[in-house]
Amino acid sequence: MEHPPQRTLSGTSCGVRFASFGAPLEVIELEQSEIPVPTSGQVLVQMEFAPVNPADLNVLEGKYGTLPALPCVPGVEGVGRVVSEGPDLGELAGGLISKRVLLPHGFGSWKRYGVVQASELVLVPEDVPVHQAAMLRINPATALCLLENFVALKPGDWVVQNAANSGVGRSVIQIARARRLRTLNVVRRGGLDKELCGIGADVVLEFGEGLGARIREVTGGVLPRLGLNAVGGESALALAKTLSESGVLVTYGAMGLQPLRIPNGLLIFKDLSFRGFWVSRWYQNASQAERDRLFKKLLNWAAQGILHTPVEAVYPLEEARAAVAHAMRAERSGKVLLQG
């Protein structure tokens, strides 16, 4: 079997770096650096697209769960193509050139070129839209884990979530529909019904007084066993109150910047469980087989158009500052991507 020829690359390449934590627009800067050469077991990857995620902004601000050693390149996910191989790839030798791959954690995706261990690559089939592939590792992966790892749900079961119009929230809606689950989607502003129902939401409710009664009305009194919280504060408490006995509330975000305040009675009389989830920790602890299963599902849904994240704007890597400013806007209709 013949393989595409390797590209011999030399010279410098553009990337984004930061050497201190602070306001994102103040700490990021463009730099030119030598294109790295892959060594034993490594390949050189050229970034195609990488999103500007809230987690990226949190890292730049120094407000994330774990922070990198400085200076470093930001970017927690993305997609690229293998352009050259190092030695000692064994049976993979020659077979990875020109393959599209998901960029692994720790790659620092806001750069044009980088080396990675071949064993960490996730191959992306060519029928997966490239923009969608760039955004699969964080939000859709989080959504799938939330729906599969905490409560044994069966078709027809209800799931309730806040921040339903967020990136994870939209992925929850689409994956739930693919799994024939029903979603109760709580949002903080009106006018989102048509948009969210268009991607598969069953019910969209604006946060406010009487949320539990409204949920009982639309579900016929059947309460959800799983709640997904990305807001905290009063919104999280409202979700907890809507759960069935022995229900589980999973917190994966804190958009409202308010802690959870849970009355003792919900623990004593309803036997609720409160869990947390962070996809970075999941990747650290998951077996290779578990990661493979997750990506197989996500890539398949993306190829079929079942899983789709809208893109509002694409900026060349050299305009990273403009991309970050755009991503920081209060209201957007989709993700902002950097193009390598």
C-alpha cells in the first residue's frame, strides 16, 4: 500500500502565547517559533481549526481548575492534519501522513504546527465536517458523559438542565434526542423556544417562580431523575427541587458565580445525590477503550449531522486577538474558530 509523501518543513511558524495570567486581550501575543521536528514515536500536525472556548478564556485569566506552566500556548481542542512522522512508529509508519486528527489535551491548539505522540491521536473520518470535528472534544464529550455516566436512563426518560442554550446544553439536547431521551430545558431569557426545539428540545422553560409546577404539568407528574447544572445559586436549587426521589444533580459549570445552597430536607427526605463533572479529569482517568467508545459515537453523530454546533465566525490565527474579543461578547449565535 502506497502512502502520501511526507512534507519536509523548516523555518518559523505563527502561534499564540501568553506569559502571565490576566485579561485575555492583554496577555495574549503572537510569536514566531521554529517548526518542531517530530522525534521517536511522534508526528508533526498542522492545525486546521481550533475554537475559542470559555475554558480557554478562564485559563488566560488564571481562573481554571488547573493552570499550565508559563509561558505556554492556549487552546484546549482543535483538529489538524499529520504532515510528517518521526521514527519508531512501528506499524503506523507511513500510514498517518495527511490523516485528519483531533488535537489532544495539552497540545495548545492556537498554533500552526506542533508535535504529538502518535499514540494520542484520534483519527477523524473524512465525512465528518471539519468545523464540527474541531469542537467535539470538550462540549459534546461533556454532554455525552453527563447523560451516560450518572443515571441509567432509558428511552422516554426526562432530563432537566439549566443553561440549555450553552454549548454543552445544546449538545445535551442533540445527544438526548439521538438516544430517545426527553429534555426539559431551562433558560434565563425568553425567545429561545423555536431555536432550541429546532435542534431537538422537547420543552423550553424560562427560569422563574413555579418552575417545578410547570415541569410537573408538561411531564404529567413524571419527574426527571437527572439534572444538569451549569449555573449554580438559585437556578441549581430550582433544578434540585424538580428531581424525583433519589435523583442526581450533576454540576459541571458555574456561570452564575454563585455556590450551591441545598436545604437539608432535599437530602433527608428526597435522598438526592449531588455530583460534579469535569471532562479534563474524565480524560485523565478513562481507559483507552472508554475514550475510543466516546469518540466513535461523537464522530458518527457529527458525520450524520445529528450533532452540530453553529459557527458564528472564523478568524485566521494571525487575528487571534480579534477572535478572542469576538468570543467574549455577551451574546453570540455560534462558536468562534481560529484557522491555522
